[in-house]
Amino acid sequence: MRKHALSRFLLVMLVAFGMMVSILPVGVRAETSADWAQTSFTEIADGDVIAITMAKGESVWILPVANTGRTPAADAASVTDGALSADPQTHGWVFNSAEGGFTIGNANGYLNPGTGNNRLRSDGESCVWTLDEESNYLKEVSTGRYMGVSSQTNDWRTFNTIHANIAGETLALWKYTGSETVTGPGEGEEPEPQAEIVTVAEALAGAEGTSFRVKGVVTLVDGSNVYVQDETGGICLYLKTEASGISLGDTIIGSGSRITYKGLPELENAEIEKSEGLSLNAKETTIGALTAADVCTYVSINDVEVIEVYDKNGTYTSPNITVKDADGKTIQIYKAVVGKTDGVWDVKVGDKLNVKAAVGIYNSTLQLRNTSADEIKIISGEEPGPVDPDPEDPYKDIDPTLNVYELVN
């Protein structure tokens, strides 16, 4: 009897155990989320792989390591019962200790606040990030820019303050505890040898995403945008960092990945080096003769009239100047580089101009882009010269600096 009672007891216990296992929450089972543990900034060690998330309301976003050269998209994060599910290769950042905080990077380079337009780069130069304890936002040390997800554009950006676009978000840092190897900046395979230089025309005809190396003369310098041309055409080099030490008319070699941005042909994530051998010559043309084939090339357009100088009531640091030629054709000098005197732009409506500039494009609309104020010459509308006091004077054309000997001989 004891054996039968014992058997029944064991059977009951086994059934009960099976029922307990069946009702355990799914979160306790081994899955990808078990490879991430939420951590604090002070607990991060040199070389840790960290995922960065921001949350607001019911939305949680994770920072991707995509090598875009622009603002990374705000990917939706999967967080269940306090556990993160993420791929370390696409969302894992390598933190390396530095004075004042950490550098944050991946195989493509470093996370960097970039320059202008509140962007955040995922392949920029090395910089140091720290945690602002008061706001609980990551902040870049040298610029003081705060990182967050823009509610307006749904991508990751940086701002000089806790801007309204990123306000109210909650930062979380997740340490990767899995076994996969995540490559950081400067690690991995040796870089491939540089590609041979091709003509700009070959790069323009190349497939999107293909890398090219071109040599050209600089036709425009504007922040991270450098236009170059050779005898076959022009292209924009969209640099990883803002251009430094590069001037209009310099010969440079640039390499990058072929894309088209708002109609503008580019080599993005571009790297450049100084070279020599080319000179900058402006092609004389008219507004009506410009085509998409002229984009990024250097042109000269003469005798055009200013019909608008727009700076949004003084809020723009550079005005957009619209000019018209004798045929009634118009074009805008976008972000015109011109002087300002006593708060008034030196170029005004009604002025006649001779313009040298690079040709730009936004979507399908052509523009002119200049680098320095001396590329825009005012040819009328200036103060009149001195009036001849005696138009009937027979000696009025004689140079008054000549001496008597020169006059009689």
C-alpha cells in the first residue's frame, strides 16, 4: 500500500510541477533580451558595448549604428518587462573611456554632434560624451550639445539646450552581455587600398552606393559641402566633418559613396586631400542656358538685376538674393555671401550685378551659390561719381597732375 501511495504522490507532484512551468511568464525563458542588462553611466567600463534608448510616453527609440553621415533614424526599440531585445551589430556602440567621459563609436568611426542643422553623425571625428546628471541626457563635452530624438523629424539630433523637440525623454543605457564580438573604431581589418581616380562624369554615372575617387577644383565651400569640377562635370563632396583649410580654387582629391540628395549629386561621407594641377575658370553663360549638367560647376552670369533680398526679417545670417536678366529669366543666389553695412546688406533691390558662382540645385530648382563676397560685383546702383563743374572747359580732359613741360611737349 505504501508503494501505491508513494506512486500516487509522485504523480501528483509531477503534474503540479508541470502546471507551474506552464504558467511561468515568457520573460523568464532564454531569448535575445537576456543578452542586455540595463546599466548606469557610472557603471560603464572601457570597451563595453552599450545600446542607447530614449523613451517618451509609450514610445521607445534606439540609436542605430548605421553609417549614414547624417542624422540617424529613430528605430523603434523592443523592451518587454524591462528587458531589451536588440541586435548588437546594428545597435551596439563601443564605449571607450576618455577624459571627462567616453568616446562612443562603431567600426565606421565615432558618434559626433556634427556641425549645423542640429544633426548627429554616426561616423564623425572622435569626441567625448558625458551624462548631464541634472537632465539625465547624454551631452557632448566640447560643444555642450544634448542628444535626443526629435519629435519633429523622428530621428536622433543634438541641441544646445534641452530643446522642445527632445524635451521630456528618458534615457536608458543597456550593456551587452552576449558572446558576439562588436567592432569599435580603428578595429577590424586593415583599410583597403585607395581606389584609382576617375573623372567626375564617371562618378556621376555611377550606381548609388558605389565608392568613387575624383580630382577637381573647388567651386564652392559651405560647411560640410564642397563642390568640385573637372573638365567633365561637377559634383558635391559631402564631408564627414566641416571643411577646414580648403578654399575656393584649390585642387583637391575627394572620395566617397555616390548618392543624390534633393537632386544634388554627391559623394557622401567624403574624405579629401590637397592636390594641385587644376585652375578655376568660370564659364560665361545666361540664366536661361543653365541645365542640370551645370550643377556644381563654376559659371559667370553678367548684368542681372536684383529683384528680391530675403533674410526673413533679419533672422537669416545670409540672405537669399533673387536676380533677373534682360530676358526675364530669374534665379536665386542661395545663402548669398555678401557684406553688410550698418545692419543693411550691401546688395539691394534694383542693383545690377555681375556674378561668379557655382550652380546648385534643390529638388528640380537650380540655384547659384557663392563662397566669397567678391564673387558678386555691383555694376550699377552705386553712388554717382563727381560732377564735371565746367563741361565747356576746353582743358577739362587734361590730367591735372601733368607739369607744364609735359603739357607743351
